[in-house]
Amino acid sequence: MPWETGRIRPQWQADFVFKSFFPHPRIFFPSVLIWTVIAVIGWYTFGEDMGGAFGMGPPAPGTPPVIGLGYFVTPNFLWFYIYCFVFVAVFTAAWMIFSPHPWQWWSIPGTALLIFSDYFSVQATVNINNWQRPFFDAIQNALDGKPWHGAKVTEGDLYGLLLTWFQIAAVWMIVYIATRFFTSHYVFRWRTAMNDYYMSHWPHARRIEGASQRVQEDTARFAAIVEDLGISMVDSVITLFAFLPVLAGLSHYVTELPIIGHVPDALLLTALFWSLFGTVLLAVAGIKLPGLAFNNQLTEAAYRKELVYGEDDEARAHPLTVSELFGQVRQSYFRYFFHFAYFNVFRGFYIQADNVFANIMLIPTIVAGKISFGIMQQVLTAFGQVTGSFQYLVGSWTTIIELLSIHKRLRGFEKTFPEDPNAPPPEEVVR
């Protein structure tokens, strides 16, 4: 093994936050990306049509979408489930043969299961989006006294549509609860893997300043943030791929934009522009925040260390020394507060503008009477889902800052370990 020489590991090898749970992260994650691209290209070039040979091909063009529980078991969906299972099984088997890992069942098929369950939840959202058109069109026709499907809208029609919504929502809730339960166990296994690795180096780690905080607090915070942030990221990506076709299909209803006038694929272009604008805006505004958050932790650690020494040694933690250290803490936090203040100015402006942006884009279409109330609701929902997916960084930036700060501390902690955990510990380790 490369760490049997007794030397300190190079920096690029020190990231056991990931290596403790995933096999060869430097190879594994690129292989996941490449295999996913292959699977997606394969599905859209030949995979989807292959289902026709087994009676599970795609629906004919112009076929209205199935709404309700039947949406999840259409022949095309069943074929997609089989297709995904085969690709995941091949990838999992290859990695288990190439590089066996003690946490491989959780890190490989476990990750795939999380992604698939999140995909299923997003498809439930797409199903509800499809349901919105007939429901709100029925409401509009009832209010205007117009016929709907050749007859007057009745209470039974509306109750029936609401029952359909309840069925879809029930499926979404079951999958949502099961996914969150499994995610909690998945992330705790990851924390266990990190804890086991750090404790295997405890004779060395215990001599490092803040070792107990790194092993207990930082791994716990890392696990908690990954549980929240990771699922949000996967959900954003899957939502984007699920709703882009929906938004593209609705784009022919919206051809005019305020001021600009006629624009082809107006919904897609405006969603892309608005999302990229917000992402770039907040990335630039908050570029200094991760480093400042990390500096806060360094000053806090120095202050806490002096106080701990003062508990056992009356010669330590004198008022002047403590005052100076706390002054550094205050200066670091005030600098952080200043930069976060102007970051919040840009974020607040963008979030409020985002609440009405889609409505502004639809004004020419609404005034021209080109869409019904149901289509308008469907467009607003699909537009919001797509822009929300693109705006992942906007909504998660503060959490990302905290995660980067924790990861940076753990990387610094790991780099002080010798490559051989059985090597005799040094007398003192200085960070």
C-alpha cells in the first residue's frame, strides 16, 4: 500500500472524508459521471425504442399524458426501471470486482437507490404538474359557465380530480418518507466510516489541537449537512432533467416576451438566463465567505485552547491573553458579518425578484388570451421547477459555505497523520 513507507501523505491523498466511504474517489466519481452520460445517451439514442420489442415502447407522438397512479406504471416507465437496474448492476459489479471496499454496498448501490427514489419523487411532481391543467381549466370553465368535455362542470368532476391529486400526493409522501429514512442511515454509515478511519489514527490524532472536535463534532456536522445538501443537489439535477421537456413542450404557448417581443423557445431561454444570472451573481458576491468562515473557526480554536489550558493551569488564560484572543475572534466575525451583509443584499434582491419574474414574462401572452388558466398554472409550476433547479447555489450557498469550511478543517486534520497508522506517535504535533 502507498502509505506503508512511513511518510506523510501528499495533500491530494489526504481526503479520507471520501476515501473512507467510496472506493478510490479520484477514479470512482469520474467513472460515475462517465457511466451516467453513457446511460443517458444510450437511453435517448436506442434504449427507449428498444422497449418496443418487449411491448414497452414510448407512447405515440401527441398522446396525452397519463394522469394519476397509472402514470407510474406505463409500459415506457416499466422499461425505464429495467434499463436503470441493468446499468446500475453492471457498474456495481465492476467496482466490487475492481476495488472491493468495506462500505461498497452502501456507497454504490445505496447511492443509486437514493438517486432513483428521488427521481421517483420528482416524477410524482411532474404527474401533479400534468394534473394542474385539467383541474384549473375545469375551475375556469365552471366560473365562466362554459362546458368542459362537452358538459357542464359538476361537483363530481372537481371532487374526482381532487381524488386523483390525493392519490399522487400519497405516493409522493410514501416515497419521500422512505427516502429520508434511508438517507439518514446512509449518511450515518458515512460518518461511521470517517470515525473508524480517524480512530485508527487516534494515537497520532490525539496530539493534534482540536482532535476531539474534528473527530466528533466536524464529522457529525459533515454528515448532517451532506444529508441535507446532497439530497437537495440530487433533487435539483433530477428535477431539471424531468421538467426541461415539460417546459419545452409548453414553450409553443409563449412566443412573446415583454420589451423584447417574439422569441423562439421563450420559456427555456428566459429560465436559463434568469437562473444563470442568479447563480453568477451570488457566486461572485459570496466568493470570500468560505475562507472567512474557516478563519472564524481558527480564531475560535485558539481561544478555546487557551481556556482549556486555563482550567488546569492557573498560569494560563490570563485576562490580557484571553482578551487579546477574543479580540481576534471579534475581528474575524465582524469581517465575516460585513461580507455576509452585502451578500444578503444581492440574495434578497434576487429572491424577491424571482417571485414575480415568471409572471412578468407571461404578461404579453396573458393579455393576448393565448393560454387558459390551467396552462398558465402549468407553465408557472414548470418554470419554477426549472429555475429552482438551476438556482441550487442560490438557495444553498450559506450551507455550502459551512460544508466547505468543515471539509477544509478535516483535510488539514488528515494531512498531519503519518501514512502508517502503526508508526510510533511523535512527542508533539504542531498544526
